[in-house]
Amino acid sequence: MELVCPAGNLPSLKAAIDNGADAVYMGFKDDTNARHFAGLNFTDRTFEKAVRYAQDKGRKIFVAINTFPQPGGFDRWKAAVDQAAEHGVDALILADIGVLDYACNTWPELRLHLSVQASVTSAEGIRFYHENFGIRRVVLPRVLSVNQVAHVTRESPVPVEVFGFGSLCVMVEGRCLLSSYATGRSPNTYGACSPASHVRWEETGDGTNTRLNGVLIDHYGEGEKAGYPTLCKGRFQVGEHTFYALEEPTSLNTLSILPELRKIGVSAIKVEGRQRSPAYVAQVTAVMRTAIDECLRDPENYQPRGKWMQKLADVSEGSQTTLGAYHRPWQ
Amino acid sequence: MTIKLSIGPIQYFWERERVFEFYQQAADCPADIVYLGEVICSKRRLVKVEDWVAIGRELKQNGKEVVLSSLTLLEAASEMGSLRKLCQNDEFMVEANDISAVQLLSTAGKRFVTGPGVNIYNTRSLQVLVNKGLKRWVLPVELGLQPLKDLQAGRPAGVETEVFALGRLPLAYSARCYTARSHNLPKDDCQFKCIEYPDGRLLKTREDEDFLVLNGIQTQSALTHQVLDQLPELENLAVDILRISPQHEHTLEVVDIFDAGRKGVELAPLCEHLLSLLPLGACNGYLLEQAGMQFGSEVSHDTQQAV
């Protein structure tokens, strides 16, 4: 099982590699990737350095070009594909059918992975991308139970990568428009969910309001720690109740099911968080590296250790973690 | 060519009798195309595949074009089995709401429609799918007039463009059932609570603002997206079909209003009538390249390019 870690900048890339990532994924400094945040991602110069650092250490570089271009911007996505290919990266992570078609025709030797943003949950769907564009790996959305992942992995024509840790999308990726409904910008069109440009923190007499383009996402009382207003993780009213109607602020954590993921034939574990700090990347990569190594060495007796869980909880949203959809009762 | 009108698949879980009654009435309405089938949740089985086929035959006899719509989010192996069966039918064209349906239909050499759940954001994607047998596609609901114009300019010959013209916007799909969650029930024991909400269950902000609607595993907008006031522009752009997504009340009245609009009746009073029929008010921001929840009449100059 390969460990795939996020890099939003050069220090994070080094942190991932130095702490044992087998592969690092990254994006360019524009809307061609799904972490299009100010101050994040790679320019020509830092990109070159990143590739060299990884190659020197014998690790892989994957480049995410996983948003959906509109006709007016398509050339920017082509340029991103070309730039990554010319630098000899190990794989591109793509979602859009048009971009996949461009990449496989222009760079037939280049390895293509299907991004989680392509929203594929079945072997039939994977076959579409395999037969038409020759994808060699698929990243599954965070909506399948372990049994369903096992089924897809068994039937899939290509190896499967799943999310192992990080912020949890509760909606199937690539088909979630909540953010653009509220702000005009979505992961698909702009590469950002609940963008910071539309966030407002508002002190009130009795605490803090968090707003997204004016919409109240949550209210925190005095002394309650206010979280970032990611739209699906706010408190709303349904019927008589006010609660986390969609999902609590919590992170995905699969340490407890690593042996199962290994057994069903998952090929790679992905860590979410290109927008997070180098310290986060270092911490999570180190824990996941140790856990995966221990799981592979002795899967029968593997148990997640308390100190690993603690370290991951420390860097999680709301300091709590969940198995998400992998665990049926969550659904 | 006059623009056509379609009735999209029912997004909600309705009583069986209500479904039959709805389509009996729809048989005489001015819509040209009717999409049938369960697109949200495979546990909703009050109307079975055979029933949809029977309803489809009735509608066809009344001169409607009938299309069977597939499930949007596929998870269980049993859902894939149902999808295969749907795609094997030789009587009606299928609307693929997931790429797995596209794969099944294209490898079987069948022509198909893609619904709003299949992402076609650019001309190259459209061309690839046309080569696979795409006959008609629905513009992603978050795209506005400028990308629509560009896509229309570059679209391959013969493919029809449909626009989601009226309805609560399909915004997201999850493994989790939010209607069950709102009753503190697990998905596996949902007690079919969706049946109590034939227009979905309203979610408000803590300031009492109507925001979203929970419909099982789907999340919709609380406001109803409508494009009637942009009808002349959509006709100019050679859009072939406008889709009306059913609500529990007034859907066929809405179809009549759009029909009057396409026949040249003055739009302003029609729009006013339309707005009076929508459950919690209207939005049209997506078409005008703004936040989807907004409602206005001017195309935005925020073109959402890279910062």
C-alpha cells in the first residue's frame, strides 16, 4: 500500500518526503486544481525544485489537474498538463473527460490517475475511463462503505486508491455544488469550496457568527471555539432542531481499518490536506507511515496505538475523527 | 424550431397513487418529453421499473417522448444490477445520471441522454461523449449563459442541449441520508421518512432563512431556480429543450406558463404568475453567473477567472 501525501508548497513537500511518503501530490497556482487557495501551490520555479527534490529521494510526484474547465479556459488546463508532462512527473490526477482526452492523446506514455473529482463509484464507471483514456489508477469518493470499496476493488480493471486521513467531504466529490450555490465558486469551477474570499467572522454580543457570502453557517457562544464555515459543517435548523444537519466538523481517520483496506486489495492510501501547514503534513505522514509499515509487517496483530490516534486528533477538525462512510452506521 | 419542454424525473418520494395521478394529468399537458424513474434512492420502491414502463407506454400513446432516468449515485452492487436492466431495455432511451450508465449504454451501442449528474463543462468533453452515442445533454446547473454560449458555438452537429429551467436545484449527493438523520434514524432503518416530505424537508439557517432542502441522500436549494425571464436569450442560443423539475403542487400549471412563453405571450405577467406558484421563492444566479441562490436580471461581471 503506497502512502500518498499532500503538498501545498515546497516545505510541505519536503515534510512529506522526509517523513516517509511514497508519493506526493501537488497542483499549480491557478484554478486547474481543487485546492486553489491564495498563497498555495507551485509556480514554475518551485515546481521544478519540488520535482528535483522528489526525484533525488526516489519518491513519486503526482500533479492534480482535477477541476472542470469551461470553454473559455480550456487552454489553461492544456498548459498545466503540458507543463507537468514536460517535467517528467510520475502521474497526472485528472477528472474532466475533455482534459483526460487531451492528456492521453498528447502524452500517450504519461501515467493518468482518475481523480476523486470524477465521482466514480463503480467498476463500470472505472471501465469507461480505463477504456477511453487508459487510466491506471482510480481514487474513490468518500461515500462507499468498506464492503462496497472491496467490491469495486475486486471488479476494477485498475488499482484503487482511497482516502485514509483528512478533512471529510460528506458529499460525493465532483458533484457537490453547495459552495457555488452560496458563493458562485465551487470545487468544480473554481477549485475551492467555501472560499475564504466570501467568509466573514462577526463578533456579536453573545459570541461569534460565521458567514459565507452573508449566509449564517454557524453561531458560537462565548468560549465556544469557532470553526471555519465550510458549508456542510455548519449548524442549521431542521424541524424543531438546530444541529449539524449534514456533518459535524470532524476528520476522516482510517487507522483502525488499515488491515481491512490491505486485505481487500487497496493499492494506495491518500492523505487529504494540501491547504494545511508543513507541520500537519509532517505529523500525519509520520503517523501514517508507521501505521502502514506495522500493518504490512503483521496485519493479524495490528492495532492502532493510542499515541497515533492522539496525534491525528490534534490536527483534526474539531479535534475529532470518524470512519465516515466506510462504517455503515455513519450513513 | 420551437423550443421543447420536458418534465424531469420526480426527485422526491411520492405515494404510488400520486405518481400515477401526476402522469395521468401530464399526458394531456403541452410538455414534449417526459423523464421517468427513481434518480435519488434505490430504497424507494413504491413504483417499480415495470410501473415506469407502463406509465411510459401511456405517455407515448399520448404523443410524448419518454426517457427512463437512471440513479445518480450508485453504491451497492444491487443498484448496479437494476441499472443494467434499465440500460438493456429496448423500448425507451435512457438518461444516464452517472458515468457507469454512459459506459453500459455506449458499449451496447445505444444512444443516450446525460442528465445534470454527468459533468460536461467543455466542448471537448461533449465531443468525446457524442462519439460514444450521446444524443442529448443537460447543461450542468452551475453553468451560466457565457459557457452555454461557448458550448453551443462548438457543439457537434446533431446533439441536443437541454437546460434545467425550473425547479429546486440538485446541489449534492451523499452516502448519508439526511432526511433519516434529521429524524435521528440511521439510513439502514430510515422508516421511509421521505414520504412525509413530498417537496423535501426544509433546512433553515439559525436566522430562520430558508436555505436548503433535504431529500434523502440529495441536498437541494430551498429556492426554485427559474429561467423563464431569459427565454429569448435561451432561444437565441439555440437551446433545444427546457426542463421543468416536478414539485408536488402546480407543476402542470408551470408547464402551461412555459408553453405560453414559447408561443410568444408577453413574459413579464407570465413570470409574475410563475413566481406566485413557487414554494419559497425563486433564484436564477447560476444562469446569470452569480451565486446560485441569487435572484436578479443582469448578467454578472464577476467572470470567476483565476485570481
